[in-house]
Amino acid sequence: MAGYPEYYQRAIDAYEHGIKLVLGPTGLGKSSSIPDVVHTNPDRKFIYMANRKQLLEEMAARFKPGECVILRRDLEVVRDVLLTQRAAFEALLVDPRFKSYLEQARQRSRLKSLEIVAIRRACQQVIEMTKEERILPDWLSRYADAQARIVLQAVRWVLQVTRDENEQGKVYTWLVNHPVVEALFPAIPFRRRPEVRIMLVTLHKAFYGFFDGGQMRSLTDLSAEKRLVVFLDEFDFLEHDLVTLICRGPQITDPFAFMANFYRAMAHHKLPKADFPLHPNIRKRIEKIVEIIDDVQRKKLNYPTINQFTLEKTPAPANQPFTPAVFRTQHVISTNPLYINQTDRAFQLEMQRNNPGWLPARWLFNAVGTATTRTIALLKEMERDEEVRYWEILRQCFNNTDFFDQVAVIPRLPRQQQTQTTQRGSLLSGGYDLFDISDLQQRTDNEEVEVQYYQMLQTPENLLHALAEKFLVFGLSATADLPRCIHHFDLDWFDKQDLLLPTTDEDRTDIQLMSAQKAKQRGGHQMSVALVDGLDKVDPVQERLSQFLKAVADNDEFEKDRGGHRSQRMHRFFSSLFWLLDQGGERPRQLLFLNTFHQVRLLFTTFASHAEEAGVYQVEPLPDTSWFDAFTLTIAQRKITVVFFNAELATRVRQSKEAEQAFTRLFWTPDPVIVVTQYLSAGNGVNLQYTNEKGGPAQDFTHIGLLEAPYYFFTNPDPQEQSFDDVFAGRKENVWYQAKLFCAKLISEARFRQVLSTINRPGEWNARYQQGTTAEDCLLNQLAIFIQALGRVERTWDETPAQVALLSPEVFRTFQAFMGDKYETIREQHAPFTSANLQAVFNDIARKTTSFEREARRQHDTRLRVSNNSCREAIQDLVIRLETVRSQGKDLAARHDWEALRRAVLRHDFHAEVVDRYHCATSSPYYAHGRLNLTPELELLPLALTIPESRIFHLDAAYAIISGNPVIRDHFLDQGYDLQFDHPGSHFFTPYCLQAILAGAIGEEAITALLDKEGITVESLPDALFEVADLCIATKPWFIDCKNYNDLTLDRFSLPIDDPLSHPSLNEASFTKHAQAKLDRIQHHVGPDGKLIYINLVSGQERPLGYYTREFQKVTDFHEAAIIVVQGALDRQTPNCYQSAFTMFLADLKKALHPAEENEA
């Protein structure tokens, strides 16, 4: 039977460069076969790259000493040399040859760190900070890294000064073969010594670069070896790792100031010297960059003399809130049209082109962005090829500025590829620039705007392209063939570049035969599937535990849980635990995956004493486990060992024999053992096999739990908790992935424009990614993570007992959806690379789905559809009757019914006479604690029946935000209004009642509570205006229309009519028309002083406050406004906080209500 060595060899014999996917299940031998390939090809050199140091250590153990080198972190390298070769290092420092050339290097570079005193000081700092081998805090770790780089930089500079073109000089030869130098720069022996066959390097190290004795190398120029072979392990997850590295890497923070410095230095001071810089090609490139800025000036824009921006003083059109951004690849996308009106002091941004001479602002941004990109590219090439000139020009342009340090640490850019003909190609090959322009909405200086610059010149695709066009690159992955847009290399683009090598029928056959052989050796047992969700409240132990977990979720030390996901995570952990106790058999060993185990770990630390006091469970920390968190949990008179383990801990354990033995001993117990980890560990290649007390081969876990679906594919930067750099990097990363979705035509341009205008508040992005046109991409990303996780328990080739996968309902539904006709082609293409366990999971889910569908046909409750239709008809008739109340003052019973119905629904009074009369409530045995299992046809199913067409609806979601605001919460409770559907019965409101009555009533009542807290009294409306608005401000003809829209609905208003998400009634034209009609009715009743005020309860975005005339012309003064729009009162992320627009509105309203107090103040 052919294996992976033959798989690799076929590609090596056939191709010199390109990307060859190495597919197949986890644990089949993709990595372990690499030594055979290296030994079979003595005429080639190899590089193995992975995203975790642990994988490098495992690979190094497969080679003999001297066959491979590992490129470790700079700090580790310097520390190890100082600990093991200190005398030799000191001898090198005092050698006259080294000292002489070090002085030459210092004179050339003018770097003060190139002095013996500075090197010794840095060495001492490294020893002091690492002597206890503890994990350093981030700030100290960065400082220690900087000290290590001083040492390495000094030796590197001496090597470069002594190096001649042929590398034959005596001093260079002495240095480059010196044991200390080889230890400091392991890439040197890899390049120069034939016996060193393979270099092992982390992605992080390869990205930032390493020195090979000749020059600095990185992903853009990995090696001078023409026949190099590169292995990229965990290939499917390297794209996101690269995005993280790129976005967290340095960039030019202010391109306008950067180019101003460069232009003045070059155009005014250096280029007038005819032979500057003694290099014709560099001079030509500088002249072309300067020409870009000269062209700006020919357009009569006085840049760089003027270098600031202000906002137009004239009001913007009503339909253009000022949140513009300019996104640039080879194409430019602006969220709003912007024009430049040059004044004496600034470039004033105008949203209407009142002067035909005003240039589009994006033209200036494009010019400066292009000049910045070309300048960085030139400087980074000079750093590699002309380092002396590089340092000189850097000093000439940016001395004593932040730009000097920023340029120095920017990674080298890939060389320019051929011109791309599409937006997608332009983005993947060249990255993007984004100028984000935000109105600060300041009262003290209403002209000031902030221009934030985001730049991503490197991309995962252009870095991989740089490798694949030179070398043969193997991408090792179990899931890389699943087509996705984000968190995945765009393999289709590589295919069109003729760089993706084919997977042959022979490849597929080999993998299938290996998988079959492995399954046979494991005993041929089929993995089965079990569903786990909540606790069984019929069981007294689980009911008591459930009440305790509810108390924990309400505790101030527990994070706010608006969506209920954190609480659900705790319930599912214990649900899987009880399943294991009841049905896990003897000595069960479970590997349990969560998005994060933070909340579960709190139950074993912060809240452990509370649990013991309540008699729910007991926790005892296990001894001799300082490397990780391990506990003995006693519950229901049973003992369970629980270990919390992530990728970082895995690295620590694998690097310490003592820690590894301690981890193994955890399994030497007859009690169940649960290892709790996170999905991130699956993507990092963390393997957690164990051995029993008898020794022998490593064993796989008997059970695996996938207890929730990955949710965060976009980061949600938090300026309150994170540093500016982390927030900035998160925003860059988010824009990259949204741009990929746009360029892949998965979202519309209108949606992309909205995204660019909400870059600072991406809270809704993850929820929307799971819906609509991007839902398929999300599902395949989740599936890839699940497959990787399942692979963690299918590593060994030895006899393995039957295994069980415990799945939460949403994980089950993801697999269920993948089994549908829509994904048949993808399933067929992936079939040859599907493991026996994964195929068994697919088969069992298919069987269970068939059974559930059969049960659904037998048990479905169709009464809700009838009740909902009756409710709709009755309420719509009531709405028609309300018009009679307004126009004629008759049928006042209709108003009474509406108000009574609203109160009853807020109180969850399912048996009120008015609720019954309007068919607003119904019942079903399948309703339980605010949850319904509904089909699109409104058929109800038992909660445990999971079929593709049904979804679990959480009725409590309507209260998720307001329950986190104490003012609103206390107001609701004082009025007898519930904030949760926690009743034990079977009654619930119909979907139409929830939408037409409850949602609006919640918004109205919550806004009433906020206004009351601010001392603003409201009163009921006269019959003539009943339900034209909701509230009237006491003593004033100012009427409030309360809304409870979510952000998706708010964003829909600005979509063009041809957008897929456009709605016939939720658009600006419809809103304007209805607002004017309402205002006319108000002013007809109360006179011309009447105002219509829209207040929407919650927004996840900072949205502007709008003051408008009846014709929707924007005004700046409250008194001039006839229509006022507050798009959000509360901040969705922090419900205790007001949005700034609501704060400003309240201030204006109070001033208008109490002008005398304002004058006295």
C-alpha cells in the first residue's frame, strides 16, 4: 500500500514550484512521513513551517541530531547561548577582529546599540529576566525581546560588514563557522552545511524574518535554494494566523505626515543634488514617488503645506449621515461622496459639490495612499539590498519622528505581481488602504474630524504566492478542500494563477486505502452521536444544580450574559458530564470543546465555595499540577477529574518531561476524566493522547464533546479592555474579511459600504455572517473546525473502543445542513479524504435525522398556524378600528382594547379576556421555558426533535438588552411586567402578537422609563393622535414615536432598492413619507409648533442625531426642527450607557423645556 511518502514524491518528481494540498484525515501520517521524504531526496533542502512551537519540537524528535535546525524565538536563542556557551560568547566579543568590524558597522549605521557596552548590558538584562524560566507579562516580554535583538543585530552587522560577494573572506569565514554564531543564527548552518537537511520554523518567525548569514530572509524571500521544498502544517488555519500577524504588525499611522516628511526631504533637499543617492535606479523610483505629490500640487491642492481636514459647516443632506470611509485597492469605494474645499488652513470636506472646481476627496486619498505604498516598498527593498543607503535615507527623511521606528519594523513586502483585472485579484495581491473619516460630534469644535488610516499591504495570498512561484509548497490539512471565503486561502485564485497543483486519482486512492487500513487496525468500531443540551430538571440533583447556575449567572462577579450563551455553556458542560456518568461506560475519557472555557472554569475557582455551601458539588484542586488547572469534582456522590487545557498549556506541557508525566498521571484513575479545551486548540494542532498506568502506546479519548458552534469569525475590539494597538489590529482584520466577502460577491456593495461606516462597532457582524448570502460560508467554516476537533480523537492506529461524539443541537444542525442536497457536490469531493470516524458521524446523523423527521410527521402540532392567522386578522381589524377613533372620536372601546391588550401582554397574562378575544395566546405541550421548536410553516415540534427545517426560537431574546439596564428593569418590575418567560405552563403568545404588540410595547415602556429617570414627564395622547405617536411630552406639543428596531433594520433604511436586503416599507423614501404624514396630522391638531420625535430604543452603532425640517432639510437647532430622529437611546454593547446622540438630545430637550434655568446657569 502506497502512503504519504509516495504522495509527496510524485509531486516532487513532477513539479519545481506550486501549491500541492496534502489532504486526508488527521493522524493518517501527513507529518510523520516527512523524514522519509527528506531522506529520499538528498539533493534538496526542506523547510517545515507550523503555527505552534510544539509541532516543531515533535518534528525535530523525528530527525537525528545534525539533520535539522530549529529557528526559535530571538529571546530563547540568546538566552540558550548565554547559558550554554557564555565563555565562547565572551571570547567572541573581546576578539580584536570582532571589535574592529563592530566599530566599522557602528560608523556606517550610526546605531548606538553597536557597542560592546550596549551588547553586554543587553545580555545581562536577558539573563536577569529569564533566569526563573517563568512566563513573562506581555510588556516585559516585549522588552526582553528588544534586548535579545540588540545582541543579534550586533553580530549580524559584523557578519554583513565582513561578507564579500563570494563569502570567501577570512574574517567572514571564521565568523560564519563560529559555534556561537551558528547557534545565534541556525539558518546559517542550514544554508551552508549539506548535512543539515531541514529547517523547522514557526510561521511567526518566518513572517518577521531571520538571518541566514547572507541577508535577512522572510516569507517574501525564504531562501536562495532553487529546489527548496516547503511543508506548511495545519495549512487550513495558517491564513487566519497570517492575517493576525499582518494586522498586528506595524504600519504607517499617518500617511499624510509621512509623505510630507519624505517629499520635503527628497524634493527640496536631496534630489537637487544631481548624483543623489549614487544609485540610478533608486533615484528614478524616488522621482516617480515625488511626481505623485507634484501632481497633487498641479491640481492646486497645497499639500503638504496644508495637512489637516475639517468638516463642512453647511448641513449634510438628511439621507447622508456623516460616517464616510474611503476604501482603496486598485479600485476605490467611498461610503459617501466627499469633495475637497481648500481653505486657508485646511482641506475642508464637503458632501455636496457646490463648486465644480472641488476635487473628489478620494482622489487625494488615492494619491497619498499610492505614494505611501511605493515609498515603503522602496525602503524595504533597500533594507535588503542596499542597507547603508537605506539607513541614510531613513535618517534624512524621518529622523526624530515616529516614522523612523515604524518603517524599521515593517516586514518586507512581496514583490509586485502582474496587474490584476478584478477587484478580487487586486485585493488578494495588493491588500488595501482605508481612510476612515469620523465626525467627532463635538460641541466645542464642530468642524474637527478624525482621519484614521488602516493599511494592509501584505496579504496571506500574496505571501503564499511569493512562496509558491519559487518553491514547491505542500499544504498539510484535513479540511483545506472545503471551499470558503474568509479564514481560508482563496485557492480558486491560486488555481487561476496556475499555482494550485492538481490532486490526482492516485492521490485519492492512496488516502482511501490508508484510511481503510487505519480503521481496520483501530478495530473497525463506528463512532456514534448523542445530543446534549440542558439539564434534566426532573432529576432533583440536576434541578438543584440548575438553580445554582442561575444564581451564578446573576452574580456580579459573573460577566453580563445578555444572550444567555455563557449560562448555556455552563449548563451544557454539566449536561455532558451527567451523560458521561449515566452512559459513558467504564473509565470514560472525554475531550470537550467549547468556544471558551472561562465561565466553566469559574465554577471550579471563584464559585466553588458557593457550590459547596449550597450542597451542589465539591471541588478539590489536584496536587502536582501547577502547569495546568486540574480538579476533582464530586457531584451526585461520584468523582470526576476535570482538566482545563488550551494550546498555550499544551506547549508548556510538551516542553517539560515533568509536566508531561503529571498530565499522563491524571488518567491513572478509574474515575471519569474530562479534559476541557477550546476550538482554537484544534486549529493549532494540539494533540492530547494519553497512556494508562501500564504504559504502552498512546490512547485516544473515548468520548468527544462539541458543545457549541464557533461564533466569532470577526473580532469585536473593546477599547475599554484592550490596548489601542490591539483594537486597531482587530479593525484591520475585520475590514480584510469583509472586503474578501465583497470581492467574492457574497455581500453587496451597499452592505460593504455599511460595514465600512461601522468599523468601530462591529458587534452585529458575526450574527449577520451566519445569515443570508454568507450563511453557507459560515457553515463550511464551522464544519471545518468540527472536523479538525473530531480528528483530535482519531490519532492512534491501535485498537480503540467504540467512541461517542456528544453534540449540542446547533452543532448537530450544522452537520445536518451539510448532509442536505445543497452540499452534495462538496460532500462528494471531500469523500476520499473523510475518515472512518467522520463518515460514521455523517451516517449516524443521517439516521437520526430520518428518525426525527418520521417523529416530526407523527408528533407535529399544527394548531399554532391557525392561532397565529386568527391573531393577525383580529389585530389588523383592531388597527382599522383605531383609525375611527382618530378621525371621528368614536369606537373608544377599540382604544381601550389596545391599551388593555398591551398591558396584558407585558404582564404575560395569557388568560386575560382581551388576550383571548384577540387570539393572542395559545398553548402546546412542546413549549418549554420560553423556547419553541418551529418550522417555517409554524408547525411546533418537541424540543428534542432536530430536523433541518426547524429552528429553536428563544422568546426571552426580546428582553436581552433591557434586562441589563437597571432603570428599565426596575420600572418593568414595579409595573408588574415580566422580563422573562419562565413560567412552567404550556401557554405562550403567538408570533404575530410578539411582533405586533410585545416588541413595540417593550420599546415604548423602556423609553418611558428612561425619560422618567431624566425628569421628563410624558402623558397619554388625545384620541385624534392615538397611535400616530406613542407619547406626548407634558405641557408641550411634542410627540414621541417609540421604536424597537434592531441594527439590521436600521441599516436597511439606507439600502438601494435593488439590494437583496432592501425592504418595500423599511427604506428612506417610505420613512420620509410616513414621517411627513404623521407630522401633518400632529400639526393639524396642535398647530405649527408640533414636533415629531422618533426614539429607537437600542443601537449597536454610534449613529448621528438628526434635526430636520418637514422637508427633511437638516438643521442644527432643536427649536428649528419639526422632525427629530434619535436612532439609538441605549448602547447595545453596554445597555447601562446612553448613545451620545441620545445624550445630546436629552440636553437639548431639557434646555428647551426649562429655558429660564439655562439662562440662570
